Amino acid sequence: MWYANIIAGVAIFFLGIGTSVLAWRLPYTMESSPGPGFLPLWLGIIMAICSAFVIAQDLKNKESYKSGKLFVPETVKCIQVLALIVAVFLVLPILGFSLGLGIVTGACMRMMGKHSWLSCGATVIASAISIHYLFGVWLTIPLPGGLIGW
């Protein structure tokens, strides 16, 4: 796990630096408000600082280095959830946003909590309907619709 923490810390550090560098090119302020570069610049700086603290703390903690494990079971679950999210977003043009997000919710319930298939299926349906009506109808935010229009 020690290796994974160091690798993730370095990756987040470079992501923060990259975000700050790219945000530096955007206007920092507008006439009377923060500009489009304000938030990404500070988020990048904060990400880099926080990841530097994580890296330093893990370099000091040599006990977790002795275990030699790169991944623990929780890390594998996180990778599975990430793969699920990527897969759903790849088929989003077919499923639509509401149904795709409902499937992610139900599948994550099944993977993480070992809920029954019935409760996961009910969650998929309830989530898809709720998202569609909350955002698409009530708030009138146009969501990407798939082949079924959801």
C-alpha cells in the first residue's frame, strides 16, 4: 500500500501543478468578479500542497513499506468502480445520462455493499426516474438522452 500512496501522491502533485500552469493562462479576474482562471489556479495549488504533505508523511512512515503490498482489497474495489464508471460513460450515448447514472448507482451498491439484485434493480429504476425528473423536467436542465431519450 505504501507504493500505491506514493504513486498516487506524485500523480496528484503533477496534476495540481499542471492545473495551475494551465489556469495561469486564463484571466484571473473579470470586471467585478473572479475570472475563469481563479478557481482552477487555487485548486491546483491546494492539490499540489496537500499531495506534498501526503508524500512526506508516507516517506516518514516506513512500517507500511515493510508490508510490500501495492494494493489492498479496498483499492481493488475502487479500481472496479472506476472501470464501471468508464464503461458506463462509454455507452452513455446509447443509454442516456439518467439511465447511465442509475446503472452506476445500482452496480456500485452491488459491488460495495453486496445488496440483493432486487434492491439494486429498484435503485437503478428509482435513480434514473428521479434524475430525469429532477434535472430534466423540474430544473429544465437538458441532459444527454440516449436511444430511449433518457
